[in-house]
Amino acid sequence: MPVTGTRTVYLQTFGCQMNELDSELVRGQLAALGYSFTPDADAADVVLYNTCSVREQAENKVLSRVGKIGIRKREGARVVLGLIGCLAEREGTALLRRFPQIDLLCGPGELDRLPMLIDNALKTETVEAADRVALAGNRSRRTATLAAAADNLELLDLSRAFDPDGGGSGGSGGTGGPRRSAYVRITRGCNKFCTYCVVPFTRGAEVHRPPDAIVLECRRLADGGVVEITLLGQTVNHYLYTHGVAMGVNGQEVPQVGPGGSAFTRSGGPRGANGRRVTTFADLLGRIHEEVPSLQRLRFVTCYTRDFGDDILRVMRDCPRICRYLHVPVQSGSDRILRLMNRGYTSGEYLEFIDRARDLLPDVSIAGDVIVGFPTETEHDFGQTADLLGRVRFKNNFIFKYSPRPGTTAWDRLPDDVPTDVKRRRNNDLLALQAGISAAVHAEQVGRTVEVFVEGVSRKGASRAAGRVELGWERPRGRIQMSGRTAGDLITVFDLPQDGKPEMLQGRIVPVRVLRASALVLFGRLEAATLPPAKQPAAVHRARPSSGITQLEIS
Ligand code: SAM
Ligand code: SF4
């Protein structure tokens, strides 16, 4: 295929927030090179799937699309098909043998090389396979030294061209209308090696970005009108940057590998680093709060129970614009299963953390993740998980059936011995239990006024899956319902006033009186007598429309 004119790209994202952010960076990178984007895969010159490998189901979704493109190609369609992200990294070149319709592969650690791969694939179909593949492979754990300066991904993050008209990333509400939320990566990769998880293999070793770069990125986003920033890392509380050891040629600090669990005391605080100055996660939060005063909301995911110090909780308590929301996956309530998972904490330690968090932040909202049917899980183990859900009173839980992942320790050493129907039943039982808990947690908000960050018009007869429970509210005929989230991440819907237009509210934080609640949604009424003025007061930012080109599919 010769390289002429503007090439169009269709990009679809599967998986987690990290993938959403990667897709945003890919889009910025390709747009700067003159590519345009289309929401229609059939009309694109280049189809890119940003893939997830955390569960088999996520992989199957992508592979069925790959199969369909194979049929189109056999019928004569001239399209470049690229797989980027975790599936590409995990399966590697075996994918090219299995699916010859795939033209290029790019792992999440090599995204800066994607334009070159696309260019090669567009120029000629005869380019060697080696020139259409960029994978970290066994180099993914190469960063054994403190400095990770050779990490070109940092350049990709730094060169981020956030387009306030392009919708950015983050948030998940509404129907693709304007949004003013963004993700900012603080840590890449993971060093924990939970026995079920592919992430350390697909995303490599834990690398921490320099705090100055993170603060600068947050400031730029807020100056561009972003209302809410979510900091991203697999275990954000393990963020720890040691100053003065990893410098780039221009004298600026560069990313560095994570220090490992021994850098934290049992109570969660970081140990001294041979007298060197460090920036902890608590310091980082405090800096962003102080140095980016125009930012309305700061949140972060994902937390790791172990090493979550009171210093972080105190910063959350003392900084009003940091959301009192913690996503702290527990995975299981059984100590035996937690040990087999290599999680590094007991259920008692998890509960101790929750108590500590609620002592310091009585109104904190807590979400979690649970895996059912992990190898050897008995009814007794499962019962302990159910008990723990009742104790913690999560606002919601993402409940997953264990999915054996090639390359992980569990895949190698622990037969997947819980039958599928038992996994399904335990999954359904926990969903039902959690639905009751969520309903009670949401009901506590009735009668209160909550601050809602308006994400968009709520989907028609919305049936957005959350933890695989259907939300199931119906939009009353003739009325427009808006959808957003509270600081505690509770989805809230309310009617647009008769004289209002969605874009007058989208991207703003507005007061909503909660009238009733279901297990997953608060229903309310806009408190303000009038719609916010077009000119923003200091506390409110106006959103601009999203192009809605990157399609998100969260599994
Ligand atoms: N770093 C986060 C943590 O430590 O909790 C989680 C990141 S992981 C990408 C997201 C969630 O996927 C996990 O919390 C876990 O519940 C689920 N998950 C990961 N591997 C899985 C597997 N093999 N089978 C089922 N669920 C899995
Ligand atoms: Fe996976 Fe465990 Fe790392 Fe989370 S902490 S990304 S579950 S290995």
C-alpha cells in the first residue's frame, strides 16, 4: 500500500485506565504526524486495537475482531491491522503466525515506536516481520538500575498534547459528550507479582516518574481547563522518588525504578533513603494540591493495602480537593488464598487498614476488586470473602472469575481446579451480596446535597455494566437526564432543567440534592435555582465537546 494523502486510523481501547491513557498518547502522537481518526473501522486505512490481557475474556473480544478483519482482508480490503498493548506483549510473534492478517505488534512499553511500525506496514506488505514488531520481551525487566533514563515512554508522556476539545481521558459517564477529566501516570509497571496477574510481564518493572514532571503535567492540564485528574499506578501508594540519583543529560530528573517493598515500614511509611531526599506518595499529593490550586478534584487508583501509611490518609484529610475515595482491591477474604495469590497481607491487615482509613476519613468511599474461584478455593474460603464484604461495606466491588493467564506463577503451579459453574455461582452470589451493601451505602446519601462532576447526558435507558450488574434506570420520556459522579465516585443522575442545554453543565461541578437511590445510582435534583453562568466562577470549569473517536470498552 503506497503512502499517499492523509491516512485514517480507527483506534479501539480495551481494558483499564492505563490503556485509555496509552490510547490518548497514541492518538496525540499520530495526529501530530498527520493521521486523522475515524469512528468507523470499515472506513479506516489503519485499524488499531489497544488490547488487554488481564483475563481471557478480554483477549477473546479482540481476537474475534481480528478474525472479522481477516475475512475482510481475504475479500480484498486493504487495511493495516495493528495490535498494541498487553495482549501483543504477552503473546508476541506467535500472534503473527496464528493470525497472518495482523500487520504489526507493539507492546505497551514500546509505544513511542508505533508510528515507525505503521509507516513500515503502510509502505509495503513485504517489510520483514521483524520491522513490524516492537515488544519489550525479556527486556521488560531490564531496568535493574536505579535510573530508567533510557525510557522513551517518558518522552511520550512529556510530549502529551492534551486537547481540551478532544475529550481527553478519564471519567466514564454520559454518551460521549464533553468531558474535563484526565489521567496522569505516576508509575509504570508493577513489581508485586501476584501469582494470577500478567501485568508485571506485560508492563514491566515498576518505574516512577519524577515528581516535577507529574506536577507540571497536572498544572498544564488544569490550565487547559481540566477539572478532575486521576493519578494512575498499579499500586499508587508505592510511589517513592529518591532525588539526586537519576539525572538526564539536561540536568533534569528522570524516571527511576521502584525501590521494592523493603523501602516501606510495616506501618506503611517510607524508610529513609541513605540520607537522600525522597518524594513519597503523600508528598506528591500534597504538592499537586498546593501547586495546582485551579484543579477541582484529584483522585488516584489503584491502592495497595500493604504500605499504605497514615501520611497519605492525613494529606487526604487536610486537602479538601483530594477526593475521599479509595479503590483498594482485596481479592479474597481467605488468608490461605491471599498467601497463594502472593498478595503480601492477611484479611486482618486489610481490615485494619480500612478501620484506619475510616478513623481518619469517616466519609471515605471505598471500592474493591475480588477474584472468585482462585485455584483450591473452597466454600469455606469463599464464605470468608463474603464475610469480609459485609465487614467493609464497599460502595462497589468489581468481582471477577479467576482466569488462568499463561506465564503467571498460578498458571505454572496451580491447576485451575474450581469448576466453571462453581465460579459462576460464587460470582453471582457475591454480586447479589454486594448489590445489597451498595444499595445501603447509596441510601445513606438520600436527603443530602452532593457535589457532582457532570460527565454527560446519561445513556438512553442506561444499562452500563458496573461489576457486571446492570444499572437499569430508564430515562423518562421527553426529559434529558445528566450523569456525573460525586467526589466519592457515586454515579448520580438528575434532570436537565427545561431551559438548559447539556453543554451548559457538562464538565462542571454542580450541587445535586439526592432524592432517592438504587444499588448503583443516586437520583437527584439540581440544587441551583438557575443554570451556571457561561462565564465560570473560580470553582467551576466549562467543558468542551469530545470528538469521541477513541472507542472505549472497559472489561
Ligand atoms: N494493581 C491492582 C491491584 O493490585 O489490585 C489491580 C490491577 S489488575 C490489572 C485489575 C484487577 O483484575 C485485579 O484487581 C484483579 O481483581 C483482576 N485480575 C487480575 N488478574 C486476574 C485473573 N487472572 N483472573 C481474574 N481476575 C484478575
Ligand atoms: Fe497485578 Fe498484583 Fe501488580 Fe496489581 S499488584 S498489577 S494485581 S501484580
